[in-house]
Amino acid sequence: MRTAHKMLAAAIAAFAVLWMSGPVMAAETPSKPMPEATEELLEKGRAIYFRRCSFCHGLLGDGEGPAAKYLDPRPRDFTLGTYKFRTTQSGELPTDEDLFRTVSRGLPGTAMQSFDRDLIKNGLSEADRWAVIGYIKTFAPEFDDPELDPVKTGKVVALPANRAPYNDETIARGKEVFERAKCWSCHGKLGRGDGNKEFRKDDWGFPIRIRNVTHPWKIKAGTDVENIYMRFTTGISGTPMPSFIKTLSEGDRWDLANYIKSLQHKLTTNQALKAKPVQGELPESPEDAAWDAAESMDMRLTGQVVAPPRWQNPSIEMVTVKALFNDKDIAFRLTWDDPFKDVVHDKSKEFKTAEISKVGGFNSYVEANGMVSRELETFRDSVALQFPVKPPQGTKKPHFFRGSSSDQVQLWVWKADLAEAGKRGTQEGNARGWKQPIKIQAEDSQQVSGKAKWDQGRWSVVMKRPLVTGEKNDVRFERGVFIPMSANAWDGSNGEHGLIMSLSTWHYVTLEAPTPISVYIYAILAFLIAGGAGVWLMRRAENEEETAEAKA
Amino acid sequence: MKKLKIGSFLSMVITLVLVYALVKWGIPAVSREVTTLPFPLPVPGALMFIYMVLTIIALFLFVTFSDEGLSDFLRPVRKFLRGGYGKIPRTVILAAVPVLVGWQVYEIKVPKAEVPASLRIQHPSSNFPRSFETKENPFTNPTDADVSAFVEQAKANEIEFVPQVREDVERWMEETDPGHVLEFVPVEPMKKFLAQLKSGKVDAETAKAALMEKNLFEGRALYSMNCRACHGDSVAGDGPMADGFKLRPLNFNDNGTIETIVVGYTFWRVANGGPGLPPEATPWDSAMPEWKLSLTEEERWKIILAEYDLAQKTPRIPEGH
């Protein structure tokens, strides 16, 4: 028995060891400091730069490579030595480790991706990353000046020694700092980047889109409390984001970082939205309390890059959908963040796609600035839900991008300018592929109703329609069926209209099917049989005992 | 020394639990060490069921091997049923078991909202035109005429580039005023070619390698303008647009992707995109564009050249060659 015990203990210990040894963490901090920039290292860096970086950052390192025009934010101009994401004081050069972090981790929400070979199979080794950083530094003469070296001049910012834990108390304190330091004047009361009434420009004259801090996938230089702390401690060079190193204490900044962290949205993971049944009328207003009980599904959207005009700078990357139904109708509520309420539409400014929509055109993407007007008061905000017209057979569906000539889709398109003018905000339309615009149905076929509201950088739109309309081009909703659903969205002040938009692929909506009575009967039967068996066994055991006693 | 005595019933229960733990967590934990993958490989449910049934049969045989064994095993059960461990535990367990059973039956029977599963074939061949099987990338093996045309251009210091890269190259020329336009290509084959050009003795192999570098440069530029948004700048299927698609863009670094198909297939896929796929490859979920509507054949072949190079892969060689 003792041996058995020892073996058991050994087995448990072995398991514990196996359990705890997780995968080796890929490094965003280098294992060694940057090697000396020898001629050989720079030549190696130059070859890597040519192969991996020059198409965005340009052969001259000025951020003007062939792909640059189509990107917002634009690739960094290395010749200026101005870097946004640093651990050094405002206006200073970055440290080598700062550059190493950016090259290793990339900048989410931009075209700059991770180049860490531990994360991506054909990324760059640590030595390669150092080589390319060495070469990038040669573009800006500032890096040669020892008087500007932030390490030698003591301009590096360290994390605070006392880092208060991330909890309700520090978050509440951070919220007070957010109010006091007037972070909301740009970032909005709820952090959705809606504080300004108009666009601001960066040092290069490009419009600045103020960060919506609630969307972690757009936060460029890390979503951890430490990263957030660094951003408002060092400021973001070349943008209106200042350094708060002099105006806020270390403790305040740390609390604030905790608060900002707490604002980050956690995406739902469901691919199917369960619409909930309700008694009585469905809400028309997006603020109705009835919505609180409904299940929520986050749909990720991305730039429309499937067909020209392609657009890789989408503004709306998430639409959250809820659905309720009763015996007659179904109602959807769509919410998404948009810092500006755009309720006018100037048709004359719409983009003429012909020039970039031909084989052998220069590029089928829309330039970030110049081709379309990304200004206020130009294009309307808009959103659309898309469904197949015919119920899907098996897994077969129409193509998620507007269906095809043989597989029609229906879209419910809400337009802010119509809603604002007091007209029917949502129009029912149909499409057979992306080559033709959505065909809006005749007025007497329009049956979608509902209200919309823009508040604190967020649109909420209700779309309500009878479950079944009896019209052949309309989607019909039946309980227990999985109906494919996807979304299109347009942010007017981001220049979006027509196919310049963001879109999602197929998700599903399903109307909760009632539980059949047989399920309850089976469960009760199982309960009774198991219970009966238990009692019978108990009786038998007791009887045996009595018989044994009687015999004795 | 007093021996610790575990009853037959309890040891059976412990054995069962240990076997379960071993299969459920032990094997996946060991698998991670063996495969060095960053995630454990779980034991499939059906296999789990077989292991547990076998264990129970073995334990049953062991217990029922002799009458004493069986009565040893049943003693605590009998004692429990008689209330030997207390009336309250007996009532609680006798009530809890049927509730658990009923609940399990309900869980199994209640209709669940599960997303319809769709199986997908990644490289379908049902509608792949045979004529594409042996198509070759014209830029992998340029003809002698192409090579000598390139050498002539190089000698005249006037290289023809695709329009998309011209602006960047011209700005580089203005800024650096180089001896030769191709000096911006900082790789060995090009350096060797330029040295030969200077000396006046150019051999065809070197020229061919240099032409390859020039074509790769153009291909990478076209890739980063057209494909990078989804497939990423490390061709890892992780571009800035990738997160919005349910079917993620292909990761060309994966061994099962562009390496397992002939280059003619890649060309066909690039040309016809998602809409060109047969139903078994769920074309309705694919965001892959029909590039034949936007890019010329030359552009598409150059992109494919760069794509294989970036991924450090080579296409499958067509059968019958």
C-alpha cells in the first residue's frame, strides 16, 4: 500500500508539472540590447527593409511606398524621427526597445502587423528585427546625435514603482481623473471618441480620428494597463494627444489607466443570435426597457475589399444586434459606435467607381485621402441587415456580399438622412450580386418600421417587420429555423457610401423554438424510474437485514 | 505499523476516477509535450466512452470473480442502503440521483440552438479546369528573349517597371542619384548582375536571377497593394481586414495550403475567387475576390511569384511531368 501511495503522489506531481508548463511566451522585449550598427548589420537590415517594409514605408523611408496612399493611418515617415509610441518623454526620440516592440507586436488597427517570428512563421528573428531597426534609424539624422539619445539624457519614462491593483476602487478613482483631466473633451464621456464636434488634423494635415478606447482591437500599442499608462504619460507625438506627465501624478495616471482598461469591450462569441419571444407589442424605440432582456450578438465588420471600389479604412468594425419577436412581428435593434451623427447626403459627391473598376487599372482600392470626401455634412450614416430571400437548403446560402444572380438576398437598409427628415428610415430592398445597386422595393411593399437614436457616439436603430409578409422577395421568419444574417454599415463622415463600406460575413438569427412537451415527460419519467429503483433497492436491503436478524 | 485498508468498493471508485482523469487530462497534457504544439490534443468522446466501458467491464469481472469479492464490494452499498451511514445521507443521495438522471435526460432532449455545421473542402477540384493543371508561371522561368530584353534595358539604364512602383523608384532615383536604377535592390543576385554589367560581361544565369529579383519586387508591391489587407504582410492570413471574416483568409505559411497545389490551381483560384468555387467549398462564405475583374494576368502571376517567395514555399509539381 505504501508503494501505491508513493506512486500516486508521484503521478500527481508529474501531472502538476505538465499542467503548469505552458507554451513559451513570445518576447516583445528583446533578450539582448541592440547590437552595434556595423556596416554589415545595416546592409542586412537594408535587404530586410527592401523585402518586407518598403512597399508601405517607401524606398526612401518617407512613408510613401506604393501601398501607402490607401492606408489610414499612413505608414510612418522615418525621415522625421517622430514616433508615436514610445516610453520616452514628449517630443523625444524612442528607445531601441520601443522600436523593437512595435516591429515585434505591430500596431493593431493599422496596416503595421507583427513581425515576430515566434508569432508568425515567416516573421523576423530577433537578430533580423535589430538589423532592420538599425537600418530604419539611418533615415533620421536625429538618431546620430548623442545629445538626443533619450537613454543617455535620462528622458526614459519608467512605470510607477507602486502599481495599484486593477479593481473597482482604482477604476472608480481613475474615472474621477478622467473627469478632472477632461479626457472626455476629445474621447467623449463614455470613451467612444466622440468628444469633438469636428475633425482635428495631425502634423501632416490628415484628419485625426480620435480613439474609441472601448474597442481594444483598435488600440495600437497594447491594451494592458502598462501600455495605456505609457500612452498618456508620454503623449502621442504628431497628434493632439498630449503628455500628462506634468499635469497628473503618477498615481492618478495609473488609476486612469485602470479605468481605461475597464472600458474595453469584451466581444460576444456567439455566431447565432437567439431572438427572444415576448408577449404583447414589440418595442419601436431603441431605448425601450424590453431590449435589456434580449440576447446580444456582436458582429465583426471589416472593410469591403471583395470588389472595387475596395475600402480598407472602415470606421464601423462592430455592430451589436438584439432581436425580439411575438406572434406577428420581429424586431431587431442594431447598435454601433460612430463619433459623428451624419444625417445629410450629397449625391453629387459620390465616388465614380468606373476609373478604378477596370482590369489593369492602377489599383482597385480607394485612396484614404483625396478620392472621397471624408468630411462632416457630406454623406449619411447608414446600416443594413441582410438575409437570404429563400430559406437556406442545408448549408447552402447566397454569397455574403449581396448574393448572386441565382441567389437573391434581401436587405433592410436604414438611412440616417431619411430618418432625420421624418420619413420611413428603413427601406426593404433586394440584391442579386454586388454589380447592381440594391433595388429598393415599391412603397406599398415597405413594411419595416422603427426608430433610431444617436447618443454619445453611438447609433441605435430598431427595425421591426411582420414575421411573414406573403411577398415573394421578402425573407420569412419561422421558429426554430436558422436564418443567415449579415450586416453592412456606412459611416458618412468617413467617406463611406455605395460599396465603400464595412460588412460582415454570415451569422445566424433563430427564433427560439418552444420546448416540446415530450422533453418534460421524458425527464419526469427518468426521474421516477431512477427514484423508484433507489427506493426499491433500499427496501430490499432493509428486508434482507430483517430476515437476517429474524434468522439469528 | 498499521496498514491503511481501503474497501473494495472505494478502491473501485478511485480506480474509475483515476482512469477518467488520465484519459481526460493526462493524455492531453502528455500530448502537448510529445507534439510540442501550443495546445493539448483532447481524447475524442467516442474513444473516451470505449476506455470507460472497458474499465467498467474489467472492474466488474474483477469484483464478480468470487462470491467473497462481490460481497466485499457490495457490503458498503448494502450498509448505505440500510442507513448504516446515517439516514440523512441516504435520503439526500437517494433523492439527488433521480434528480441528476432527470436533469441529464432533459439536457439531452431539449432542443438546442446550434449553428448549422458546415464542412468545407479547401482545395476543391470538382470544377477545376484541367487545362490549368500544367500552366506555369511565366516569371518563374523567363524565356531567353525576356532575359536578353531585360539585359538590354539594364544596359540602357532604363528598366521597365509596372506603373504601381514607378513613383517610388523615381523618387528614390532623384534623391540618391545612383549609378544604376537597379541599385535600390540590395540583394546578392542583383549586386552580382550590376557588377557584371559594369565589367561588360553578363552571363545569362546571373541576368535571369537579377530579372527574378526585379519581378519579385514588383510582385511584392502588387501583393501589398491588393492582397495584404486580408492575407497580411507576412502572408499569414492575418491582415488588418482578416478579423471580420468568418472564413479566415488563408495562411500561406501553413504546410497544407499553396504548397500542396500546382501553381496553375493558385492562378485559377486568384482569378475566380470565392464565386468560382464549387458548393463543397462554401463559396458563399469566401471573401476571395474574382481578381480577373481587376488585375491583369501579368499582375496576377507576379503576385503569385511573390506570394510563394514570401511564404518560402514551392508549388506542387504537376503530375505527368
